[in-house]
Amino acid sequence: MPVSASDSHRLGEPAPVLVGAAEPQDLIHASWLRSRKAGLTPEMSPEFSGSSSSNVRHLLEESNQLGTLAYPVLQALYEQIANTHSMVVLTDGAGRILHSMGDDSFLERAEKVALKPGVDWSETAKGTNAIGTAIELKRPVSVHAEQHYLHAYQFLTCSSTPIFSPVGKVIGVLDVTGDARGYHRHTMALTRMSAQIIENQIFSHAYQHAIRIHFHSRPEFISTLFEGMIAFSRGGRFLAANRGALFQVGLDLAHLERQTLSSLFGLPVDELIDHCRSSNPGLLSLSLPNGVTVRAKAEIQGHVLWTVAGLNTPSKEPSPHATAESQKAGADAGQWGRDQRERMSSLHYLNTGDPQIAKVIEKLRRLQGRDIPILIMGETGVGKELLAKAIHNDSARAPHPFVAVNCASIPENLIESELFGYEEGAFTGARRKGAIGKIQLANGGTLFLDEIGDMPLALQARLLRALQERVITPLGSNRNITVNVAVISATHRNLRQMVAQGLFREDLYYRLNGLATRLPALRERTDLDAVVRHVLLASCESGVKRQLSPTVADMFRRYNWPGNVRQLTNVLRTACVLAGDDAWIDVEHLPDDFVEEVAELIAASAPVCMHTSATVLPASPAQGMPSAVVGSMLPFAAYPIFPTSPMSVPMDMADPGVSTATPPVPAWTPKGLQEVELQTIQSALTQCGGNVSAAARLLGVSRNTIYRKVPELAHKPE
């Protein structure tokens, strides 16, 4: 029922004034009644108790996690409202101010009315106000001008949104307060969006030890504030969901608590974990109980909480009164938990058996938690960014952003604005309201500077200053912004040589080079088979567990992979798509240019290997070719290209029913590459009775390749 002016007069309070998006009169009236019941009067002066430096330190320590996760969002929100005579405020769940930032001129006025850290802004302390009333109602609230209960605050307009924990408890409030004469309708929308970002950050941090599913019906909304997030235990039990998940699934928390990973998404836990362990997992397609299909990203980062036979992994020393048996059981469970946490480590996942990689990972593990800058060296495509992401995922910074900057791909005249951001009007073509730089976006997390050797020399001095002082200044601005980032850089260049040539600053080189580590090229590694299995697991989104046919496996081990892991990944992704539902990846599923390159390289090596014999690997069951034909895989079985440890074919790939006898190798005396190719093709055609299709399969090339090499065959019927 609306409050009349006479009703307000009987209460001894001024009638509220409604403007814009301010709250309805009945809501404000109810708040005024609560304020009066708390013993407050409209004429009271602002109360400053709690604003001492010691009390503020105590509050910040109590709400350390909220403050740490929310502070970057607080800064970004202030960027949106700067120069509007406003301020941004973060409080704890009781309404006590933790942080505030705003225009200097307005902050001076705000501090005079106790809008400063440490002060209690609950309804019982300050009467009707957006912060306190939002906590009371557990919903976003705007309080404008004379709607404030105390006269001292009626020059303000305030928009507040509660920040909820994953279990629905109010743990803080995000507020934008400004001069009532400068009210803006979009302020509440900005506040609500920012609060949701903070809630998502809190969710990820709270369940960093759990299985997390990030999903949306539109894949472009994954990793935005609109995504749904649901956390599950290792056993698949539902733990929590964010607001986006509740909206998309169409169920409340009470109903979701009865769900499991399998019942909600139709996905077994073990299959999901295998997907997450892959080197570059793609998006999953999942069906919700309401029939909606969503795209999803699964994450398992950091340590995982495990249980054995209902016994929780102990978090402290056993009781002195415990029996020897129970102490041993607890110790066994603890060791098992540590083993499992080790298995789930992102760095551990990259350790696929190569001794060089194992040494790199061991060094990186010793640096965990130290924030020592890391320089990753290696050829293009060896997986430098993948290693950087693994370092980030295993660190305490995992819940915060991982921001990658490719210094070679950004035009030289734009790289400074990309790194440091800029203000409106800083240069021709600048966006309205400016833009936040990559360094600031990475605040709290990890900044990955890829191809750092390509950074312009003139910009290196400014980057050095930012990294040393942890302060950045956007282009066109006089404001200094404090940042806290871990720095990982990578290059395929020889930076020491560049320093000697004056092309790279020596002081920046030593600032980035806390630990320099080199990733070996794929051709130098001994774990190609394991890498292939990892990439296949990540590339096959349909759930089909594919394997390489022995012919393809042999091709892979004889190729020198100039594009390294990136090239291998692209080849296998294409093959997975072309293979459809086939369980085996065969030559026909590989890109034609790759097959031709392998054939040419192997044929080119024939003169120096013409008397070499090798065991011919069996054909896959999917090929269906007779063993007599398989027994003469000339280029792929007989001529190794480079001296490296061969890729062993897993036992489950082999067909024990196919002969593996070694056939005699023809004594060729080729005069050049073209003659080698023609002689190889002719030998295959002879083995296949002139059938071009069979010869192409035998050689692992396309029919078009044979017709191009031997044009006259195109006019002969098979």
C-alpha cells in the first residue's frame, strides 16, 4: 500500500521522492520503519566508528578472499564511471566498507559522511541506504536522494547489488554511489553485471578442487559472465551451481542437489576426466534434462579432494588416541590422495615420458608459488603456450585470468595500447571511453608474453618499468594503476644473441629470465606415441576412441614434424573429422598435402637406404587389405628418414592374425627423386595388379597423386 505524505508526517519522517529507477514507496517505507525501530532519527549525524586503520586492516584480513577476487572487477567498474562524480564501494556481508575508489572531488565529500573503509553501512547503523537495504532484502536496490532515511545522505544516489556465495549467502555488496544530480539509469545494470563477475570468480575459486562444467547454448558465451557453471565432486555428486546455470537448467538448488554428473548431462565421470586430461580439450556437446543442447567446457585444476571407501583424506595429523590400524588407514588414504592430486596436475599431464620434458617439469614444480618469471624457449609449434597455461593452472593464480599476448602478431603501432590500455581520445581511432590493456586484464593472474623477441625495442623500456614497479599508466592518462601479475614469456629467437646485437634490452632480458627453459622439438622427443594419444583424446569430440592404423603410425614416426605439436594437432583434428565414426585413422583420412610430403621425403631418402630392411607393420582391420598386398609397404616400411627413437605401436593396435614377415627390398639404382617416385609407384601397381586405387592405399597417397605423377594412367580403365 503506497505511503502518503500524511503517513510519513505521522512517522516524523520526510516523504520519499521517486525518480528514475528508485525503489517503490512501500519498500522504502518498510525500510524507514526498520530504521526507526533501530533507534535512528533522520537528523542524526553520520557515525564514523570503525574507520580506524587497525579496524580496517582487521576487516580486510577477515574478507581477504572477497577483496582479492573482487578488486580487479572494482577497478574495471570504476573505469566505466570515472569522471561522473561517483565512487565504487565494496563491503563485506555485514555492510562494512572494505574498499572504495572514485573521483577525488567526490571522495572528499563522501568521506565527510562516513563513506570510507571500515564504516558500517547496514540499515541498523545508517538507516535506509542502498547497501544496508540490499543486505536486508537480498536483492539489488537503488536508493535516490530523499529516499535515504538520514538527511545527511540525501545528496546521494546509490545502486547496490548483493554478492552471493555459491551456497546463497550474502558475503558482500557492490555499490556505486554518486551525486544525486548526476543519476544515470545504466548504473544499476553495470553494478549487477560486475557483481555477477565477482560471484563467478568466487565460484571458480571455491570449487577449484572440483570438476567444473562451464556451459551455454551458444558457445561464444562460454567464459563470459553469462555462462552456467556447475561443480561436481570426483564421484560425480552435485556440489553447487551459479546463477547462469540455474537459469539455463531450469531447476532450483533443491532439485539440483538430487542430480549427478551423469543424470544431469548424460556423461560418465571417467569419460569427462579423460577428456580434461587431453592436451587441448575441445568443447563438449551435452544435453540437459529439459532437452536443450549446450556446448560445454570442463575444468579440473589444482588439487582434487578424494575419498577412499568413505574415508576422507585427512587434513591434519591423526589423533594420539587413534589405533595403529586407523592411523595406517589414514596415512594410506593421505598418500593415495596425494598421488591422485599429482595425477590431476596440468604439468603432470604434460609429462608423457620424454626425459627432456620431465626435467623441464621438475624445474617448474620447484618454482611453484614463488612468482619467479619464466622464459620458455623453443621452435614454433612446440607447445610453449600450452606449457604456460599448465604453469598457471597449477599455481595459486589459477582462479584468476590467464592473458596471452602475441607480440609478433600485433602491429607495432598498436602493441603499446594493447598492453597498457588507453583513455578516450588518446589517439586517432581510439574507442569511446578507451580500453583496458592486457596487463591490467591479467591482474591477479598470469600474463603470457608470447614471441617476446619480436617486441619493438622502443616499447621494451616501458614494459620493464611496468614489470619492476607493478604499475601501469594507460595512454593519454595520468593515472597510475597498480597490477599484480605473474609473468611468463616465450620466444623462438636467441635472445642472448639479440642482446649482443643491441636488438633486445639486456635489463629486460634478465628481468624476464628468472628461469629459462627449453622445450625440445617433436622430432627430438621419444614420446610421440603418447603425444598422439593425448591429441586424439582431445580432438575426437564425438566420444569415439580412435587409434592410428599401423601404416599411419609408421608414417608418423618417420616424419620430422617441422611444425611440431601444432602441426601434429592440426593433422589429427582433420583426420578425426574425416574418419567419421571409424575407430581407426587411416591414410585416406589424412590431408593430401601431408601424405604427399611424407611420401616425397621417404622416397628421397631411398638411395642411402636402398639395402635397409624393416619389419612391416600389420594393416589395420579397417583397411581390409590382404596380407600379401600389405607385405610390400615400400616407402613407409623400409626407409627411415631421421635417427630418432621409433614410435612404438601400442599392442592393442596390432592384428595378430596378419603376417609380419619382412619381404625382400628391390635393389633400386635411381638417378633422381622423380625416378624414385615413378619406380615406387610402378612397384606398387605391380603388387596390386594395376589397380590404381589399391596402389594409392598401399603407398598412402591419393589416386590424384598417382595420376599426376603418371598421367598416362588416367586414360586406362582399372
